[in-house]
Amino acid sequence: MELDWDDFRLVRAIAASGGLTRAADQLGINHSTAFRRLAAIEAAVEASLFERHRAGYAPTAAGAAMVEAAARMEADVAQFTRAIAGQAQDPAGELRITAPASLVAHVLMPMLGRFVARHPRIRLDLVVSEEALNLSRRDADIALRASDRPPDTLVGRRLATINWAVYGRAAFAERPLSECPWVVPGEAVAGGRFVRFAAARGGADRVALTLNTVLGQREAIEAGIGIGPLPCWDGDAAGLVRLSGLEPDLATGLWLLTHPDLRHAGRVRAFMDFMAAEIASRRPIIEGVS
């Protein structure tokens, strides 16, 4: 039996997921097929690739070597596909972009509508994710990210500063912030930045609700559960009362990023130029100074 790319992918998926079932789901095959293929691969290389424990599958030295080879092969394939994609000068074809949910819901979607109208031959594939997808693996071609430290491996431009302030319903306007109930994203979001922010201004015992994402923050504040920080574009658009000045501790840059191999592709260049102009026209709203 000669090994092929699918064999390496299977071994890498098992190592990453720690078991056959999750690896099989990830690759779109059933458990029994994954079991038989792994047995055939181990027979072909005449070595055990995993130690089977109650907690899952752990790679042996041979398995780890195969996982490393799979990673190199995947990187080579990704580099080749980026190089080919980067040579396409015509603004046409599929373009995968990623952005956080809050930006998609309240800022990005109307812009995408105008872009599609101008470039009907470009098909957009939008990946809504709070996580930073790997552009080197072409999980996405372009990323809109809120960040102060974008990866050195990517190229792009800083479009604006996302400014935040404390917002609430009008009923809270006459009360000191330290006496109001608070709504904040929890410890798992942005390294606990929002929890520390609320504790410093209202005290930890004043937090009435935490969320595991920024999504839903505005709705909770609109519902009157408490006051809390929001991006200015969001809080102002909702008609909530701004209860503080701009909060520099929460401000982040808004970046438009791509991989260097893709920056000259026609569809990538068209999207980045278009989006830079669109964001520039809304910069005062994003920065909360309109």
C-alpha cells in the first residue's frame, strides 16, 4: 500500500482531535471507515501511530513524524493555491472574507451589498467568526479584524479606531455608574478586559449579566438589564444614551488584512480598495465622533 495525501490528513486529524470519531466527522467519513483506514496505514508503515488511552489517541513517535509531514504538505499545498490565486488579475471568482459577528450585523452587510452590485462576477463567501482564522491556510482570503497587533505574516491597512463608550437606557442617565447594574462580556472574551473594566467603574458585585461573546451585549442593554460598554457605532445606532466619554482602554484598531501572496489578485484588490473607501466614509461613526 502506498500512502497518499488522504492518509496523512486522517492521521493529522486524529492527532488534532484526540480520537477517531471527531476526526471522522471532520473529514466527512464514518467511524468504521476511519478505523479501517488507520489500521491499513499502520500496516503499511509497519508501525503503531497512536497509543490508545481511555482519554483518547496520543501519537507515538512515528505518528508525530507523520503529523509533521502532513503539516508540511498542507503548507506546501496552501502556498501553491495562494500563488495561483494571486496571479488572477480579473476581478472575478470566489472571495472568502471573515469578520466578527458584531461588525457584520451592524456595519458590514450594507457595504457587501454595494460591493456585489458593483462586482457581480465576484462571489462572496462570508465566514462570521470571533476567532482569527488562518489566512496562510486560506481559511479566508481577507479578514476584517479588531486588533492592535495584526500578525506580521499578513499585509493590509488600518482603516479606523473602534471606539467604545458606556451605554444604557435613559432611566440610568441620572445615576452614578458605580450604582448601576452592569452587563459585560465575560472573562473568556478579550482576555477578561471587559470584566476588569466594569469592576473598576462599578465594582464586581454590580455585574448583573455576563456573556461569552460581544454578540447580544447591545440587546441586553436595550432590555434594561444594565449598562455596559458598546462600540460607538452600535450604541449610537441603537438610540441608547452614552453615559461616558470615549474609553481609551477599550479602543482597538480596525484592520483589513490579506496574505502577501494574494494581495495582487484582482478580486482581492477590488475588495480591499472598495472596503477601505467605504470604511473611510463611516470613520466618524466608527470612532464615535460624528
